[in-house]
Amino acid sequence: DKLEAFPEDFLWGAASAAYQIEGAFDADGKGPSIWDEFTKIPGKTFEGTNGDVAIDHYNRYKEDIRLMSEMGLKAYRFSVSWSRILPDGEGKVNKEGLDFYENLVDELIAYNIEPVLTLYHWDLPLALQEKYKGWESREVIQAFKQYCQVLYGRLGKKVTYWVTFNEQNVFTSMGYRWASHPPNATDTKRLFEANHIINLANAEAIKLFRKMVPKGKIGPSFGYGPVYPLSASPDDVLASENATDFNNSWWLDVYCKGKYPTFTFKQLERKGIAPTIESGDLELLKQAKPDFLGINYYHGGTVAQNKIESKSIESLNDKNFSATDPYLMQPKEEQSQSPEVPMFQSSENPYLNKTEWGWEIDPVGFRVALREVYARYDLPLFVTENGLGAKDMVTDEGTIEDDYRIDYLNQHIMEMKKAVTDGVELIGYCAWSFTDLLSWLNGYKKRYGFVYVDRTEQDEKEMRRIPKKSYHWYKELIADNGENIN
Ligand code: GCO
């Protein structure tokens, strides 16, 4: 069977996030974010790494964009740091912050690279956390609307593709359930309340976008993982349906259908942790269908019937961050111990190999993911992240021979091509990431980029950029629009 070609205008890209690359944490009037604060808590990140300097993209964006252009990149996904635009999260606008992003966008456009702008990639202004308890208060929706309004007004004519929230599933679970992200909580009631408020903010952002940027396209980016039953036993299959509902439909149904999936909602109600829905909320959610869904794909999960009785989740706080895998249904240490989710139990998949960080490598799961989402929501998809974190080494010749990354991306793009042949409508594919960047919890040990960034001491000021072998591989792939992938 011959595979279909990628669409002519397919957006081959790469992605990043402000906190992970920009540095310049207090430059030109930027206010602090919750990540500037969270990384100061001992033991939260590997060797206490933080984004104060990151890879200094704030000062080197021109050099980075030149490298993108030499690679032939068609799209670049980046996020805006809210507290650069509004240092207090609301109120006074910081002109320098806005200028930075407009310059960045202009530079991309000058090189014919399509900018893909993420509004929220986790770095909430600290002022909003302190004043309103962050996403736990509806006041923050108004602040988010102001932030969106400022960006739509300034960049709406230049940027076509907009992402509202990046991986709402990941940052809310990590932040409110597993204390691995700010605000450092382990409280499922708070998790679902904050999550609902973010859903409302997402809807408001899309509604406002329709008015201010009528020609643009907007949607959230979701960290999707397909769920497999461990066996063909009906109990395991039922467990996998529960896990799909809880891990995927819980968010995507709200975005696309404006309602929460029934089974999980009832389950949460019985536990007393369902979100508080006020009058008007559901109407608002229904008015904000996205234009596309951004899909971040790393891996899925396998589940079995949960036979273990509820236990406590006390030990959560001293969890070792390196074991944290945000895409897992439950962190390893907590498997089956969470009294809130007795509907399934996470399990090892005997058919899949893992990365150095224990993430399953599952290219076929990528095709499954794209088909599942497309079938259920009938919206064009944009792969906004996919990639491999690894410990890259510089050889004596000064090169980085990351064949493992090439292999990983090749297999995933191959499966994506099969999904296109199946009929999935795809706008583009952004590999994670363009340059190496700060891993939120793993510092610079875990690298994802096509371009190596030398952060060794003797090179600290230089922060030399070195294209890896995968850079040249991706360049060729883009040049023939994925024709020769095999
Ligand atoms: C890491 C993570 C991130 C995420 C990304 C999600 O190691 O910190 O893998 O890089 O993939 O921020 O959107």
C-alpha cells in the first residue's frame, strides 16, 4: 500500500517554551512568575536548576532564528511569558516585553517561518498566585483576558496560529496532585476546581479571539496518550475505558463539546471532588469550539482493573522528581494508591521499550492517538510536540551523533504519515525542541534539541549553538516534504 504524501503546505516545525529558553528572568521590566519562585524550593528540580539564564534566547533569538532558517523550518512554536507583558499579571502593560515578542515574530516572518504562539506554557505571573491563589480563583480569568487582549491587539495581524493552554492535563496534575510543579499541592479537590477555572479561561480566550482575530486559528495543545488494556479480559478493557475518560476525554470533551464526560464526572461527584459549576459556565464552554487541536505526543499508558483497596497518598511529598513522568496515569510510587482513582491501575506494557527516563517508546501509539482524537472530535490536528529526551554527548570532533533521536523521530513521522493516509487531517508537526532547553525538572541533563547548547563552564558566556546530526537529517526531510521517509 502506498502512503499518501504530506500536504503541500504542511508546517514542519519545532517548538519551545519561554521559561525553558529565554532566561533574562528580570530583564526589561519582566515580573516574576510562579516558576521563578518554585525552583527556589530545595529538592524540586535537579541540582536546583532554574530558568534565570536558561539558554539566553532572549538575547540570542536572532542567532537562533537564523539557524531555523538555514534548516528550512516552516514553523516555529514558542510561548509568551505573561509576566513580561503584564509584570503584575494584570493592569500595567510592559512595553519592552511586548516589543520583544513583536521583534521575534517579525524576525520569523522575515525568514518565512510561520509563528505559532502559545499563550500559556505554565509560567503564571507570581503576583496572580499571591493575590488570588492563581488558577483557583475566577479573578484570574479576567487577568488572562486582559493578557490575551493585549497580544491579540498587537500580534493578531501577524500571527495566524495561536495555542491557548499547553498541556492543561500535565500542569494541573503536576501542580495540584503530585506537587511536582507550582503551586506545589497534593489536593485533588483543588486540582479539579483549578482545572475548571482554566477551562473557563480557555473558553473566554477563544471567544475574544473570534472578535479580535477573525482570520486566525486557535486551539489548546493537549498531552495525549492512548490507553491500552493490559489484557483482553473485559475488566481490563473496562479499566482502559475509564482511564481514557479520566486522562483524555476529561479535557478534550470540554474543549470540543463544552461538557465534561459523564462517567468521570459522576465518579468525582461521589468522591466529593467534582468541580463547582456555576450557572452560565456550561453555556460559556459551549461557545468556544477550537479551530484545531494541538496534540503533544510522547507516550500512552497501559492499565488493568484496579483490585487494590484504597490506601493513603501521604508519601507523595517526598517523591523523587526524577521518577516523575507527567504523561503517566499515576506516578510510579503512587500506582494504585490513590483513593481518588480506583477505576484503573497503571501497568507496564510488555511490548514497549523505554527511554533513559523510563518513558515508553511507542510510535504506533502516535498513529493510534491521532486517529482516536480525529475520530472523536472531527477537528484538524496540529502536532505541537513530539521528541526524545536524551543525554547527548559532544564527540572529540565536536559533533553530536544523535542517531537515536533520528531513529525516534523517523519512526514517529512514519506513523504520522500512515495516519495522514488513514485520513487524519493534519496542519503540521512541531518536533520538541529546536534548541536544547531547560527541562523543567531535569535541568540540562535531559536534552531534546536539534541544536546543542554548550553550557559547560568554560563556554557559559558563549553558550555556543552546535547543530546535531538530527538537525541535518530534519533539514533533508523538510526539503522533500517527508517524501523519502522510511
Ligand atoms: C521536560 C519536558 C518538557 C515538556 C514540555 C511540555 O523535560 O521538561 O519534557 O520539555 O516536554 O515543556 O510542553
